Amino acid sequence: MIGKYLSFSFSIVFISWIVGMVINFYLKKTAFYNKKLTSLNFIRSERMNRILGIGVFKWIVKNTFFRFFNQKIKLSGRFDKADLVALRNEMTSSEIDHLIALVFVMVFVVIKVIKGDFLFGGIIMGVNIIMNLYPSLLQQENKRRIDRLMGRM
């Protein structure tokens, strides 16, 4: 039974990534996106990021098949400020994709909890946190690092 719950959870999370990309495509054209969404920052403390395990998550993304998912989020050896701006914009887009996907999957969690299927809802939520919330938090940490680097240039 847990295997069925896990397979559904991973399936809905992968579908949510597509939903997030589609909705974000249209959101990018709004003033709200450029004024509010590009500067989101949930956790400013590097200590809190360490406690949450963002460093471990970063290692997993860099050293497993996940590194092949978004090839636009990479820097070569030599780069200038324009490269950093483009990279930051791509990270922002990816971050918003994951946040939209997080909310999309939360609808399924709420439905399962309302129906009283707490185990199923909990498993979906756990997979959702790992596959959507953590990537958003990682992008936010990386954006802060880029902002510091651009400030030095």
C-alpha cells in the first residue's frame, strides 16, 4: 500500500512540475511577477538553511541525475555580470515553477486529509516538500549568493 502511495506521490509531483512551468510562463508577463515574485526570500539565515539540510540537498542535486534537469542553471569558468543576471533570472523562474508546483500538489494533500486518508496525504506532502519546496529554497540560497557576487562586481 505504501508503494502505491509513493508511486502516486512521485507521479503527481512530476506532473506538478509541468503545471508549474505552464502557469509560470503566463505569470512572467505580469507586473506582479516582476515586482513581487522575483524577490521572494523565505529563509534568509544560512544557519537555518544548514539546519534544514539545504547543503545535503544541494549535494544530491549536483551529484545525481537531478543535475541534468535544468541545464540552463550553470556557470562556466569565465562570466560577467550579464551572465549572472541571466543565471539569476533562470533561477527565479525555476524557483517560481517549483512554488506553483508545491501549491498544486497541496490541493491533493488537502483532499486526502479531508477524506481522512492521513497516511496518503502525509506521504504526498513529504514527497512534495522534497521535490518542490527544497528546490525552491536551494534556488533562493543560490540567488543570494549571486546577488553578493554581483555586488562585488
